[in-house]
Amino acid sequence: MTSHPAKLTLPGHSRLRQSEFLYGVATASFQIEGAADRRQPSIWDTFCATEGKIRDGSDGQVACDHVQRWQEDVELIQYLGVDAYRLSVSWGRLMNSDGSLNEEGAEFYLSLLDELNRLGIKVFVTLYHWDLPQALEDEGGWLNRETAYRFRDYADLASRLFGDRVYAYATLNEPFCSAYLGYEVGIHAPGLAKPAFGRQAAHHLLLAHGLAMAVLKRNCPQALCGIVLNFTPCYPHSDSDADRAAARYADEYFNQWFIKPLFDGRYPEIIASLDEADRPVMEPGDAEILTHPMDYIGINFYTREVYEADPHHPFRTVTLPDVERTDMGWEVYPQALTDLLVSLNRTYPLPPIYITENGIAVADQLQPNGVQDVDRIRYYQAHLEAVDAAIEQGVDVRGYFAWSLMDNFEWAEGYLKRFGLVYVDYGSQQRTIKASGHAYRDFIRSRSERS
């Protein structure tokens, strides 16, 4: 890091400087809410209670205590001056195990939505951000086709309750993480590890998305409805045909597997290379459900991966030396965001795009002068420029959400990694806006000052 900017800037003619372009911050229910005793247990409660699964041995029982402190957190959101707030709803907080409404959970979410609406902050609601009720996992979870229909019922209940309070719905957040990390390699809840499980869970998640889309559009025709997918662009280590083939295979396996069915109604060609037992079981009519038209697509981006040929496997990951990395160990490579957006736009008939997550883990320290997270400001600057470059090449991007509003429970990493614009002292629950939060606020405000 050679330069230390104090602010975020873009040229006045950039579409990212226009008033109709939305800026927001994002969170997820399990990562911030706490109050675990007032909802159904989820697969992440079980995972956290399993020895050795969370690096620091922590859990989400309290997290950021958001259920108790939501009004204070809304004040932070208002201070940042954002146009929109992306939150997720806990399935097990809104719905009881018998399918009935959890009245206390409903009151919490309705109060939160009403206050955001009163302040003129557009609400983006994600219905599923990985916290499947444990009761459903006990019945097979995402390996059970019936879970997709249970999700449809949950989406029906939530959308009828929330009504016109919600500007945009996302059915799922990052089904890749739910399916691959949770069911195929086991580093996320529920901790299963079998290729067939990952591919089948992916299909049932996408089926759940399609079923829920029909319900959401019926109940809330005025809202934008879509899905949030994460992408880690795949680059070859060299220009050799073998390395390029390896990168293409990885891209189809990790990225295209989760978007191609939504537009083309089928999985990538590499499905033919999988063992018969590892291919997902599909039923007639599934393709029509998966391809339900969407009003928008959310894209989450953090980093890229580099691959080379492997004589024993379809690809091998290459760890590049001497590159800038985040506190998660992820390479900082903003050009990959531009490349990703342009490539997706050329490949699929995309609806409008929102960058629904983008951010960086930094080893932040609270000092007497606050948190001077200049690395995070640099990261946001470079990635906003990358989005701007994609727009210049014809990609219809309508908004950008910083991940995250505040430091929180970072899944298998526990509380060891900090992504927030706001620093959280987990002992006292004191919130402190970081330098990046002030810079983001000033950048958003500067739109009205452009020439």
C-alpha cells in the first residue's frame, strides 16, 4: 500500500455519480442479530456448537446484538447517508417450525422496515442468507427436494407480511456457499462433504429460488425480485491451452453452475464429465421453474482465483506470490470485477445488476483517533472504478452495496475478521465509524455537489 487516500472520488460524468444510482450497505441476520433464544435454532447454531468448526470457538448467540440495538444501528445507516440498506431475514425468527408466524420476530422486522421507510431508505430484503432452520436440516435440508417447497411457503408468508415496505427482494444469497461450502466440502454449515451432496443441494436451492419468485411477484408486484449470486472469476496461470481449459472448467464448476440454469434452463456442459452419481436429480418441469424472469440480479464480488492444468484433476489452484492480499488472504484484483461484469453481460440476457456485496477484511485496530482503515478506502476506490469501467462498456449496473455496515460474525472465521465500515467492540457492543465509513458518506453526499 503506497498511497493513503482520505476520500473516495469519481469523475462527475460517471454514472456512479448520478442521483439515480443507489448506494447502500449490507448485513446478514445470523451475523449481526443475536437474540438466538427468540428464534428457531439454525444449522449455524449447530455448526458453531461442533468443536473445531469455528476458528475462535465463537457463535452467533449475541453477535452484534442487533435485535436489541437496531434503532442505534439504523441511526448509523442514516448517518452514512446511503440510499438503501440490504438486510436478510432469519427464516427461523419469522416462522415457527409448524409454519406459523412468529409474532415477536414479525414485530421486530416490521418495526425495522417501518423505520427505514420513514427515513426514506430503500429496503433490500434477502430471504435466505444460509441460516436454514435446524428442524428442516433434520429432515434432509437442501438434499431434500421438499425444502424448496417449504422455502416457497416461507417466502409467501414473508412477502404477504412485509407488503410494500420492501423495495427489492432476493430469494437467496450465494447458493454456491450454501451448496458447495456447506454440502460439498463441509467448511460451512451443515458441514457435509460429498460432491453429490453439493450438486444436489445446488439444484434444490435454485428450485427454491424459482418457486419463490412466482410467489413474490404475485404478492408484491411493485417490488423488484431476483437473486444474489457470488462470483470468483477464474484466470489461467498461463496462456497455454491446458491452463486455459483448467480455468474454464473451474469457472463452469464454481460460477456458471449457479447462473446458467437461471437463464438457459440447464447446467454447464461439464455436467457430462461428472460421475453419474454426482449429477443432480432433476424432475420434468424444473427448467421452467428455474428460469422464472427476474427484475434484477445481485452480484457479490471479492476476489479472483488462478488455475493451472493438473494431470490428475480438472484443475489446480495457483497461489500467486507477491500480490496484495486482504486479511482473509484473498488477492486484491479489481480488474476481475470489470472482466466479470462484462463477460456475464455478453453471455446472458441479464436484467439490471446491483453489486450487492463488495468489501475487504482488514486487521483494524481501534486507536484514540478512531480506526484509520486506509486499505479499505483504497479497496473501495479501486472497485468503484472497476464498476464504472464496466458501465462504460455497456453493463447496466444500478447500485452498489458495501459489505458490511459493521464488523460481525464472519462464519467459520468467527469474530477474527473485520469487514465493517463501523467497528464493533464485541465486549461492550460499542460502535465506532471507521475512516472508510466517513469516506463512503462523504462520497455519497458529493453527488449533490457535482458540477
